[in-house]
Amino acid sequence: MNRDSLLNRLKAALERSRAVLLLGPRQCGKTTVARRIVTSDSQNYFDLEDPRHLARLENPMSALEPLRGTVVIDEVQRRPELFPVLRVLTDRSPLPAKFLILGSASPVLLRQSSESLAGRIEFLPMSGFSMAEVGLAALAQHWLRGGFPLSFLAGDDETSSRWRRDFVQTFLERDIPQFGFSIPSTTLLRFWSMVAHYHGQVWNSAEPARSLNLGESVIRRYLDLLNDVFMIRILQPWHANLKKRQVKSPKVYLRDTGLLHQLLGIRSEYELLSHPKCGASWEGYAIEEVLRAVEPDEAYFWATHQGAEMDLLLRKHGRMYGVECKRADAPGMTPSIRIALSDLALKRVAVVYPGPQRYPMAEKVEAVPLSCIPQGMAGLFPADAGR
């Protein structure tokens, strides 16, 4: 699979920064990308799940200090005590080596990285295959199976589903305890499945708390954990200074639609298209692709208690833009779009839909096919827009 765009971004980050932390969920392809920069048989490559490499790092300063060029440290969350050593090594002048660090958790869980390497490290997020990488011909398969390489590239839907089932089990039973959380896997699986049923909805901790007989503070901690390991996206609400009651709770989405469908019991395209969560699944899929293509500075959703809403509010180049995701043949203007344009002073609104034609819907509003997102979405948010 061609991931040259990601590879080029990674190389550029290594050029300008002393250390780069490539962040993404387990099995999303971080190791494969890193091995295109430093091969796994190089002395500059450390896989912290390999006992031989762990043995080499028993004395980390002695092992890392003599190295030159780019040094890769894979699965760094297994040895967070390496960060103070890396701070010393990245402060050398002249700098003989730069460090590419691979992690499967957010900087919140890898707190040592932001504290020990502040001002020295650049964070580069990564996920599974994007629509741009798999190609438009595989869009339906990508939506069903998600972007994890071994799920997407499986020989058939059944094999893909089995891989995702095993991934969920391994993630809960092995990966979560590695982060220091002693949560029963059956409890977290039930909670994760509940989140899947909330996909695309405003989150309310009370109902899951009652179902699991847990406190709401515990439920919020579980939700934050799934967010920090890149399994879900918590989309915060935007609060404008309006004389309207606005929704103040976040929305939740599973980042990977393949895992969403696995937790919902969806195994085939036929089951997906006839499932009650089909529309919400498509909306989440479109949102993830928009966020990858646009790379906004900030992302929110907006809703009022009177019924007006906007699926995405994106801050880009100091301006606010709106994105609506409509699984309809020919979406038209809605009161929500008109209200958002007026109340939020949006520069432009893109209505993403599954059809083939791109067309203007009103002033500042354009219908954009989902298939246009990889190439055409960034053009809707130019740096000089409105000047």
C-alpha cells in the first residue's frame, strides 16, 4: 500500500525536529512506515516488544549515545523511563542522532514525552489506511472493514471480521494492562460496545453508569482511556456567545468503522446497509476522512437545544468553517445550515454526501461528494480565503 504522503511528512518532521513521536493505535502500520526509514536489522532500530532489544537497553545511555543518524524506538510506552535519557541525548551539540519514537497512546498517557522533551519533540498523528491511500474503487470495502491494514487487506469479509474480533480481545486483555489499568476485560468490552451504540450521538455518562453499576466518574475515566489509546474520538462542543441554549456535552465516535461494525455485530455490506446505525456509521466515516484531509487547527461540533446543529466546526487559518455530512442522494439547504452561517459567522460550509456531483447549494455553501475529499477538501479552506 502506498503511504508516501505520510512517509514524506515524517521525513520532513525529522528534518526540522530533534525527535519525532509517531502516534497511532496498535496495528495501524507505524512499524512498517518506520522500517522504510531505518530497517529492522539495523543497530539503530529498537523494538521494545523484542526481548533482545530490551536487553540492549538495560543500560540505555550506553546503548544509545554512540549511535548516529536516525534511531527508531518502537512501542515506547513499554519503557517510559527512557524519556529522561532521550532528553539528554537530544540536547547534544552538534546533534549526532535524531530519534523517531513510535507510541500507541496519546501524550496524556505518555506524559513523560511532553515533560522530558518539551521543545525538542514533534508529535505526528497516524491512523490506519485513509480513503486516499486505498483508492476510490475500494471505498465500500474501506468503510465496512476500516483502515487497519490487516483488516482491510484480508482475503474476504469473514477473515477481516475474525481479525478485528481477535484485535479487540488482544487489545483488552494485553494492551490495556500495559498502560497500568487493571480493568476487567469483560467490563471494558461491555463499555466499548455501549460507546459503539452511542456513535455519532451526544454522550451521557448516566446510562452506561447504571448499566454497568459504576459511578459516572469511573465511566468518564473509561471514556478518556479509549480516547487516549485512539479507539474513539471525543468531539467537544463549540460554545458561541449567543442567546440560545447550546449543547455542552461532547459527541463520541469510534475512529475506525471496522471496529465499530465489529462491536455492532455487522459482518457484511448487506448487514451494514440494513442496520439502524448505517447513517451514523457513514457520518463518522466521512468526519474522519475530512479531518485527515483538512488537518484543522481545531475541530468541534455545534448544536443548540432548539435543534440547530453542525456536524463539524473547523478552525483553519484563523477562520471558522462548517461541515455537514448527509447520506442523501441530493442534499439541500436546511434551517440548521442557515442558522449556523448567520450565528457563527462561518466563512464556508461544505455538505459532504455520497453522490457524484459537486455543486453550489447557496452562497458560501457547497455540496461535496465523499469521493472528492482526499483531493478537493483542502481547496475549500484556502489560506487566503476571505482576504
